[in-house]
Amino acid sequence: MQNNILEVKDLSVGFNIEINNKDQFFYALNGISLEFEKGKMHALAGESGCGKSVFINTILKLLPKNAKITSGEILFENNNLLDIKEEDFRNIRGKKISLIPQDPFMSLNPLYTIENQLLEILNKNDDKEIIKTALEKVKIKNINTVLKSYPHELSGGMKQRVIIAMSIVSDSDLILADEPTTALDVSVSNSILELLSELINSGKTIILITHDLSIVSNYCDRANIMYLGNIVENSTSDKLFKTPLHPYTNALLKALPDKKGVKLQNIKGQISPITEIIQGCKFHPRCEKATEICKTIIPKKINMDETCVMCHLYDKN
Ligand code: SF4
């Protein structure tokens, strides 16, 4: 895994869910295999409910008790994260791998000042310069005031900058950003995404979860399109936007509000809950190109050049 910081192999995860007083097991991730090259911004994109957050929480070992990993490996620095005990994983989570959450308030302790929370990461009291440098990097101007503040005294954008500063202070190699701009207005969102791009320039690797393909187009090197627990298309961002292959990718692109005079097209239907068992291709109830085979046979992953696509349309055998 020389050039990759993270390799995920055949990862399947499901949940025990009680239905009619009986526990039943439903898959949320189905044999995901992905490689994440160092120093790149990788997108994981798709609608809500497609399994993006389950994927991130599996990497961070933050799954709820009713979840079960039934197969797979998550290789980070040549170790399978799934084999690491919780007490040892505390040296990885928040240190080597950090999370930028959707709601930054959830990651900050309301009882402590920003300064105390940043110093806690370093475990020393004499490293104020390191945290000041980190706050400068995330373009916080009134540093001394922010350091003395409690989380509730900061705006959403400022809190998200502090969270990004925390991952700089911890010197994490891998940053998982889970819809980091959802709670922010457009101009603040853009400045946060610019900050993430600057982290890439300084050698970090970011996995960015988003439902917004315009963010993928503007900021990400590789794009992984996810639908109901499968990666249905995986390519460079350039290729994905120039020649999208999977009907779901095409549908997401047609729903993007960027073409002058072109009427936006909604994707037919809605994403199903994981408790609904769909035979064949999971996208077939919503797919305009579906044929009979799609209703019964799960499509294979087809490798084509730098792209991998999971759709019968490209299976020539
Ligand atoms: Fe559509 Fe069939 Fe391809 Fe699934 S396999 S995306 S239903 S054409």
C-alpha cells in the first residue's frame, strides 16, 4: 500500500433491527473495496441513506451496538483497524485519523474553552505556539479572543474552523470530513472547503462525504458514488464529470443546478430504507435504463481504465 494511506477490502456491515418483535439483520455496506491514495481529496457521494456515514463510522469504530461487521479489512499503515482493540484505537482516533463532523458543536465540549480543548490534544501546557499557528492556518484573526471563548460563543463557521485546527494540531494524516459544510451558509462553506484544499497541499489525505456533486467537481481528485451500500462508480473526478457511466451518476448530474436554461431533472422515486430487500441491482426501481436482468442479478464491478462501474450495461460477458 505504498501510495495508499487506506485500503478497504470487501467490507460488509449490517444492523440488527427489530421488526414485529423479531431481530432481523440488514446490510448497510455490501462488500466495499476502495483504495485511498495519499495526499488526495477523495469524495464519497450519494443521497442521504446510501451508507456514507456508516462507512466513516466503521473506519472510526464508532458503530452502534446493533451493528455487525461480517467481512472485510480496513488497512491503515499496514494494520487492519478492525483487529485493533478499543483501548489501542484511542491512539489512532482523533490523532492519526480525525473527523470533521457535520455539526461542529457535537465535537466540542461546551464546558471547556477552545484553548483548553486544543491544549488537551497536545497533552502539554507549554505548546501555545502550536495551537496559535494552527488557528492562523485556518484563518482565524482574533486568535486570543477565540482561545478564551466557549463553543457556544462562536458562529458555526468559526466552530468548524476550530475543528479543522484540531486536526492540524493532532497532525492527523487522514481526515474524514462528514458533510462538513451542511450547517453553513454558502460563502462560509466555500471558505471551509478552500481550507480543506490547503490541507491537501500540505500532504494530508481527506475523505469528503457529500451529497453535493458540485463540491466533488470543484474540490476532489477522485469520486466514489455510493448507492444503498455499494460503490456503483469510482473514477477520477475529471473523468466522472466528462463521461459519467452509471445511470445513478448520470441522474445525480442531471439534478445539478448549473446549466443555463436546462430544466433540472429529479431522480425518479426515493432511496429505499435498508430494511427493504431489493433483488438484483439495488438501483433498478429508479433506473431509466433497467432491463429484466437488472431485477434479478446483482451487477458485477467492471474495471475500465481508471474507472470501476457496477452496472449490467457495461458487462460484455
Ligand atoms: Fe440500471 Fe440495470 Fe445498470 Fe442497475 S444494472 S444501474 S438497473 S442499467
